[in-house]
Amino acid sequence: MPAAPGVGDTYRPEDLFPLVDETDSVKRVGLQVRVPAGRFASAIQVLETSRLPDSTDETKWYAAGVGVIKGKAHGETFALVASTIRPR
């Protein structure tokens, strides 16, 4: 992930096609996201896509210094419930 992600940035955290393939695009920045673990400021929203067959797009929210705090894909969602890292 870029150190200072901006809307429209793309990166490839998994790039060994056809074994693994993932392209991430930053959709929104500077978000406040509330999950059971707390409220995180300056979060970003990322869309993950893949060229692999049977893959589905996934939206994830990341908080600086924490990582993924929330996610949504076809028919499922998840959220960070607890963390030893304090929300910023």
C-alpha cells in the first residue's frame, strides 16, 4: 500500500497471475469509520478486484497503523471487533 494513498491510486499486493492476482484501487480517503473496535479517523476505502475466475470484487476500509478494519463482498461483511491499537 502506498504511504500516502490518494483517490485513484492503484497497486498490486498480490501479483503472481494465474496463482494469485489482486489489484487495489483507492476510492475514498479521509473517512471516519466506526466499527465495534472504535471510531477510526483518516481511513481509506479500497476496491479490490482480480482477474482470476470466480473471484468477486471486495471493498475494504483501512486505518493507518492498524490495517483492515472493515470489509464487504458479495453476501458477506466483516468488521474489526477488538484491537490493542488505539483508534486515531
